[in-house]
Amino acid sequence: MAKRFGIQTVVVVGSGNVAGHLARALLKTGLKILQVCSQDIHHARDLAGELNADAVNSCSKINREADFYMLAVPDAKIAVVAAEMPPVRGIVCHTSGITAMKVLEKFQHCGVFYPFQTFSKNREADISDVPFCIEASSPAVLDVLKLLAVKLSKSVFVMDMAQREKLHVAGVLVNNFTNFLYAEAEDFLKDNGLDVSMLLPLIMETAAKVRNMSPDEAQTGPARRGDLTTIEKHLEMFKDRAELKEIYRIFTKQILKKYHE
Amino acid sequence: MAKRFGIQTVVVVGSGNVAGHLARALLKTGLKILQVCSQDIHHARDLAGELNADAVNSCSKINREADFYMLAVPDAKIAVVAAEMPPVRGIVCHTSGITAMKVLEKFQHCGVFYPFQTFSKNREADISDVPFCIEASSPAVLDVLKLLAVKLSKSVFVMDMAQREKLHVAGVLVNNFTNFLYAEAEDFLKDNGLDVSMLLPLIMETAAKVRNMSPDEAQTGPARRGDLTTIEKHLEMFKDRAELKEIYRIFTKQILKKYHE
């Protein structure tokens, strides 16, 4: 059964950051990337060139004989792409944390292949570290996806839609909101004529710290120690910045509640 | 003038993380640590042993002939230590971001030597990366502190109390609040039976990303792209978690406002 699904050839739909990073990683494991499909043929060609693959700009031109179809397109486009694709016998997966496998149900073999990481154009990500969250339409397909995922990463998890959504929202907290705090801190320093590069070592160390200790143990600061005098001073510094003041109040209230009630 | 203040010998007051990390770094630059002073003689001895220094448990026993006195004690204790210390001719500095240099005014030569980083007991910090923020009671003392700081770090800034306080509060955002987001995300995964280690690569990459691009460019997520459907789903997932819901609402509102108004 597993042999029947053995993955050797891949079609990549999408040409963004996720498509690029995953396709390059798949190529490195020895797979052949047959095609890159993107509405924008220039984008398709750029990525296909790197992968020694063909470029196509329409789902109707997709090679029907591939073993694995990776739909790495924006969440809202997954259903559209699935509808446009020809029937294929290979395994069709999307890479989204918030989309049900069900949108791919027209395909006999389908699944989810969700990398829990943020990818950027000009940064090489270490794929071997990335947690891959997989789901499949059958145990046989699941086995094949597992085999594929462990070639890419040492961190592979089987999970359903409900769990994937929870992981995704946790990612919003530690990525989107954390990054927004970085942006707010940077703006505040800039507006006060201070060098924003001073933030970087602290940002890195704050992140690195939770590899060795739980964030609960790592928690420090005025709210953690119940230092109301410093808290008052800080709020005063934000008197002309309603947004920062609101963020400061909420966190301080919640940290005080957690550690001092 | 600079020669008169040339620093060769150091007394460290305090035995916590800041005291330990800075004292070890000072030792590595070739300085002699004469004493470690801590109310708790066992703590003083532990650190002094590492530094080949003497341990004392009272400010009255402090060596009066050192060139540099580093007061790395909790903010609330700096004034107390200063009051108890004998008059000395060396430079007396505290290491606090939120304490005025004024609390050391009884000393002829004083200053601030504030490392903008979080230090932990069991993690080696790369001091050469840490921004040192310095202030001094005179230009001559400032020159000496600059010379000392550049031996420790490639990142040295002269700033006054008002600027230091602003930097400190920016640190609260990118360290304390960010860490609280990590803790909340971890709790949420735990409560849902998911492996918290899945968060670590994303946490690290989110931090590392802002070395190459501004947090403004790095901002992603449902609020950034104005994806109200996903936002509604996320809020629904937090229906039994008032704290998380509050945090989610505030960030989402502010990110929507910043990018979509």
C-alpha cells in the first residue's frame, strides 16, 4: 500500500514563501519537482528555474501523473485551486493551519502538510527544526506523508483540524502579536531619538531563554515583582500614546493577577 | 585625568545574575576583582570563589582602595547600599535602568553602567553584544566608563536618565510582555493536550527575523491582512479564556487600525 503511494515526483502550486521554502527542501531530499504552477508565470518561472522544474500558469496545465501535489497558496485560494485542478491520483495536500482537509475531498487521496513556521523571502529557514503537522484521508496516505515529513524535519505531529487551529492561534500570539510589540517598541525608541538596534540582543535572548526554562520561570519585570511605583512611571511615559498605554495596562493587569492574586 | 581614574581593581556589590554576569566579564578583560559584597555571605562566597575575590557580607567591610565599585543590587536597594558604603575615591556605578545617578551623589565620582539585557543564572550571555548605557558625574569619569564598556561590548551608548527610562520601558515590551505571550500560548497548548515544544522554532524565528527586516515589514497574520473570518474563529476558540480573548482583541484592534485605517 505504502509502495503504491511512494512519492518521487511533485507538483508545487503556488510560488510564495511557503511554496519556495518547502519545494527547495523537498528537492534536497531527492524528489523531482515536475512543475511549479502560479497564476503569475514570471513568479512560476523564477521558482521553477531554481528547482529545475517546468513553469505553468494555470491549474488546467498541471501534470496529472505526479505522486504529490503541494498546494501552498493563500488560505482563501485553496478551494479555488482544488476546483480548477484536474482529477489526479497522487496525494493532494494543502499547507494551511486554518483550512479543513475537506476542501480537498474531490481528490481520492488528500491530506494536510502544515509547517508551523514563518517563512520570509530572504531568510533561509532551518526546515529540519520546523514542526510539520499532518493529516490524511486514509491511514495509508498518512504513512506516506509521515515518511515524507520525517525526511524534512525531526519534528512531525499527526493532528486533526481542531488541534491545528489551536496551534495556529498560539502561533498568532507568539509570532504576530510578539512582532507587533517589537514594532511598537521600535517606534517608541525612534520617536525618542534612540537607536532601535539596541533592542535586538534583548529580543533574541528573550526568545532563546525559553529553550532552557519555561516562560513562567523566565517572567520578570515590574508587574512580575509587583513594583507599582515603576508601573506608574511607565504609564506616565506613555501619556501621549494611547495604544501603548492600553497594551501596557492589559499586560500589567494580567501579570499582576497571575502572580500577585 | 583618565590615568588618574584608570580602572584596575573592582569591588562588586550584589551577587545576583547581573552581578555575576558582569563581574565574570570584567574579570575576562583582565581586571582584578577584589571583593564581592552580599548580605548573604554564602552567595558572596559562591561568586567570589569564581572570581578569585574575597567575600564580605557588609558594606562597612568594603575595601576603600578599589578603582571601580559596581552596585548590581535590586533597584530598591541601591540607595540603601550607597548610604551604608564608606566614602571611597573610586568610581561608584549602579547598573539600573530606572534609577537616577543622583542616588550616588555622596561619592565624588559616580555613574551609571546599565546593560540592556536579561540575564539568567544558567545561561551564558554574550556580553559583547549587550548595549551598555552609561552616564557619569564628569566628562573624565565618562571617558573612563566608556573605555571600560568598549572592552566588554561593541555596543556602547551615552545616555541620560530620561533616555534610559525610555529604553527600559521598551525592554518591558519586548521582554516582559513578549514572554507573557509565550506563557499564554504555552498554557493554551498544554490545556489542549498539544506539545508546547512546537512553539520554540517559531518563537526563535520571529525574533531572528527582525535582524534582517523591520518588524513593520515582518508583520503578518489575520489582523495584518484584514481577515475578519479567521479573527472571529480565533475569538470563538478563546470563549472560555477571558484573558486571552482580551489580549487577542486589543492586538487585533490595534493591528487593524495601523494597517487598514
